[in-house]
Amino acid sequence: MTTPAELLDLLWRDYVASTPQAQRIRDLLAARGEHIVDDHVALRTYGVPGLDVAALARPFEAAGWQPRDAYRFRDKHLRARYWQHPDAAVPKVFISELIVEELSPGAQDAIRGLVAQVPGDLAARADLPWAGRPWRVSHATYRALLEESEYAAWMAAFGFRVNHFTVLVNALTTFPDLASVCAFLVERGETLNDSGGVIKGTPADLLEQASTRADSVEVAFDDTAARIPSCYYELARRYPQPSGALFQGFVPASADKIFESTDVVRADQTTRGRVV
């Protein structure tokens, strides 16, 4: 059976292959003497039978992660849930799914066309979370989905893989707060997601989050190759609850803006190294 450490290593290696900024930022922090602790990893999927959140969660549950709170993102037509491991040193897993039936008939047909190509045994495979894209897709289909749902288009282009890893800012020792980490990254040329402000959430929410803009990578579609946003790197600072224990959940209003880190339009409009 795959251990949590082995599973996370497989996910990280697949993730940084299309997200060079993550390794670059990790190296910058390590050069300051920081030991990086991951708060959570996040994955996306289509909410269809056999490939939904429950299917993607199975390999993590087999390795000991346990389900926690569920969330709904109405504007983006998403459901999500997170999983926590009994070992507090193991990062949480956050999995979201697109509610396909809430999209237009055309978008639903396009997604059904993709899902119809999936091998019958894929859902049961232990490597589903990093299985990659199991269907052929044209750039035209990607662009059509993008008009309606960035999430739908991202899934069409990349399939099953980690969407982001998240640094636990509480574990950093050379920064007083999340704002100072953000400033450090901007000074070194990294581009941050400023949708809803660079820092999403407040101490009153018990969670502050920030993220980079997704790296652009070349993706081979059926009809052409194109550079599109892939994955991003996130930062999270958690605050204590009245009990004294750190809040471990998520804030939907903040996560809603974090999702936009892979948005093509906003990525095109963002100036590198700018914080608003």
C-alpha cells in the first residue's frame, strides 16, 4: 500500500513538472533557512459518476486521510470537500468537482464527449489523482469551455493532477506574517493573484490565503499546441480558534478567489511582480 509520504512525493513530482514556479519558490524559501511544511494539496475533477470527488478521494482514504467539511461554490458551479490525516504533519487534501449539469447543454455535451473516452478501469486505479489527461481534446473545445467555465476548460486540458500545493505560513520562521512572504516573492519577480486582493481572508476568518498566478505551459491539443495557465502555488496562514487549536477548514469566499489563479483572462491582464 502507498504511504502518505510516497503518495505526496508522486503528486509533487508530477506537479512541479508543469509548475516550475513551485520549485523555484520552495528553493527561495529554503535558501533563507526555511523548512517548508505543506498545509494542503488541491485537486479538481468533473462531477460525473466514477470520476467525482469520491473517486478521487479513494487513494487518499486508503492511505489514512479522513473526510471533513464540505463546501459549495455556486457562482463557479462547484462542490468541494477536504480530508485530514490523523498525523498532523501530513497535509490536508482539498478536492473539488464541477457540477456539470449546471452548465449549458453545449458544455455538458463537450464534457460528456471527453468522459466517454475514459478507460473503464481508470476510476479504480490508485494513481487516478495523477493519471493526467485520459482523453483527446481539441483547442477549439478548450476555448469553447473556457467561455463558460475556466474550471471546465482546465480539466479538459490537464485532466487528473494536483492543481496546487500550499505552504503553511505558520511554520515559516523568518517572516512575521503572510504579507511579508508575499512582498518577498514579488520582490523576486513572482506574480500573485490579486483577484479580491492579494491576501484573501482575515484573522477574523481564522484563515488568510494568497497564491501565485499559474505558470503557462505548452499543451498539445488535437488540432494545435498552445500555451495556457497550468498550476499555481499557494500560501496559507491559519489562526487559533477559541479552543486554542488552529482552524483547519476553509473559507468559501476566499477559496472562490483562489480558484481564479488559473484564469486565462486575468492572467493575461496581470502585470508580473505587481501587488494590489
